[in-house]
Amino acid sequence: MNNYIEYMKNKYKNKIKFFVGLNTEEMKKFYYMLDVFILTSENESFGRTLIEAMTKGNIVFGTLSGGVPDVIKNNDFLYNVED
């Protein structure tokens, strides 16, 4: 996974900023800086981070796993982990 993240960072470095491994306090501040929040988790039981991002007005995308489809009701914003 780390190789993939590094590959994507290099490929899109002028278009997208990637942030990995932020703690809870950093995330609370971070949501206000976002335009879009993408959850790439392969197994997410509830999707609390999605709800937190949504309360700050962010557009959210997430995987079709665990509880994510219960949080994101619009199928256009859901994707398969394999995609």
C-alpha cells in the first residue's frame, strides 16, 4: 500500500495533496481545509471519519465496504475497493 501511495503522490503531485496517518486532533483541523474527502479503507466498520468530514461540508467518497454505504447514500460517491 505504501508503494501505491508514493506512486500516486508522484503522479499527481501538482494536482492532489495526499495526507496519510494524521491523528484525531490533526484531522479535526484538517477537515476545514478540504474540498473533497476520500476514504480508501478496504474494511470500514462504521465510517466515523466520513461523518466528521460531512459535518464540515466536505464532499465525501468511500468504498463499498462495511458501514460506508450506510453513511454515503449516493451510489455515485461509492466505489469498489478493487477499482
